Amino acid sequence: MIAMIVKQSTRPTTALVFLLTVAITMHNTVSAKTFNAGDLTNTAFSEDCIDYCVDGACFWLVCGFWGCKVKVTPHINHNLPDFVVSSYDEPGENAFLEAQSLDLMPEIQGGSLSSGKRANSSIKFKETSVIGNPVAHAMSKSKYLCDSKINPYMPYYLSTLDEKMWRSGLTDMLYPSTWVPGMNEVSSNENQTSRFLESWGSLYPRIGFLNQDNEVKAASVIAARGLEVLNTGGARIYQNPGCVSNDCMRDGKWQLVSPVSENSCSFFGIESVETLQHKVDDEGQYGWTAWRNYGCCIPGPGHFIGSTIFGC
């Protein structure tokens, strides 16, 4: 975990934006329903989501015929859109087009509990998928960005593959968060009691069923549950997300891609019911990019000897 000591921030420069533009190909506007990897490119240029800053210095030892000297490069901190996370009602109805074929498993029954517009039904069920974002992989090829730890298009979690646990949550019965209200709530409130009262829903048990009247809140919590499987693991079927504390941090921001494309990021549990109302999708299909925080040194010459972190 990166230590935060002194407040000092530097935002992305025009040169950085240019490098990002070279790294990935621009695409037309994002579809209001389904989307593909090309559509994700447009949403990757949000300063709010990248949150780029120089938070320290890195030191490199360079030795030659006349002796040795120390070179300095910046230590940077920023986010990358590592995962494409979807919530949807039936297998094969993933809004992320490249992931739809992964769900075509005829023996799996969908869990949809109602038809039509589901904004006001109480019990919701959704499938979820967490896929490695190829845009993050392309962005991290720039020398001014940290290297993403994900593999593009890798299905890190598919609830259809983890069908029994996604529908029963049996292994999650061992987690205290499943039984203690307020421990892991999707809420903006820091107080445990208030978190429970103002919660969109609990992260545990990590299953596809949720008692939540609001369709968008339910989809958001279920998407967060899918990502939580990667974060905390357990007896589930998933791929290791490749993140260690020295490379990247667990918590990040969410950016809505479908059914509404947004150019800013936020945390779940913050938006009002009124704000969420125009984001309800008639078919129950939702997609986000989940941004993960990274800290690293811009490469320098010679041998790396250490770094000093001032904080952003």
C-alpha cells in the first residue's frame, strides 16, 4: 500500500493524453445498449477516472568509466480501467458483446424472477462477468503509465461457470460479513449502523440474488459482488487478478458504460434514486469499467536503488 504523507498532485499533461491517443484507437460513440472493446476506448480518457499524479521520486544508480551517479525519475500514481464488469438477467445477454459467447451454456437456467421493466420488483437475480479490459492493457504500454496486471479478454469471473455458488452462496456462509449487518455494505456512509440503513446492499453473500427495489442499485451491488470474488477469493471458480499490494491497490472507481455512457467515475452507494432513474434498462443489461489504482516508477537508466513517496 502506498504511504500518503504530503499532499502534492500533478494532473495529466497534453503530452500524456497524446501518448494515450497513440496507444489505443478511437471509436465512435458508445451504444446505449450493447458495447464492444472499441466503444470502451472513448470512456478511457476521463481525467476524473485516471486521477493521475506524481507522488514521489525513484532513484537509479548509473555507473560508467568515470564512476557512478544517481538519476531520478518520477514515481506516479493513477488508475487503469482493468475490468469490464457486467450485470444481466439471463445467460447470453451480457451487454459486453465479446463476452456473450462465454455464457452460452444451455444447461444453465437463468434466474430472472420477473418480466418487463424490473425497476420496482423487490427480489432481483442477475448474472455477472468480470473480463480483462483490452483498453487497460493498451494504455499501460505507455512509459508514462504503470503496467496493468490484467490479461485482455481474460474471463476472470463468470457467474455462469460458478453457477452453484452464485445461486446458493454456501461457501460464503463461513464469512462473518454474511451474518453481520453493516460489515461490507455498498454505502457512502462511514458509520456502521448508518451504512446498513442507507445501504444499496451487502457484498456478502456473493450471490446473484438481492432484495433491492431499485433495479440499478441491484445491478451495481451484484457487479460489485462479482469483483469481490476476485478480491477475496474463497472456494469459488475464478482467475487470480494478478494484483499485489506493491503494484496496485484493491479499491477503485466505477464508470458506467451501458445503458448510459458516462465520462466520469464514482463509487457505488452515492447516487440518489432520482439520479439513477434514467439509467434503468428495460432488458436488465448493465456494464461498467472498474478502475484499479496503481503506483510505480517511470523507468530510468541503470540499476533501481529505491524510491521516496510523498503522496498525492
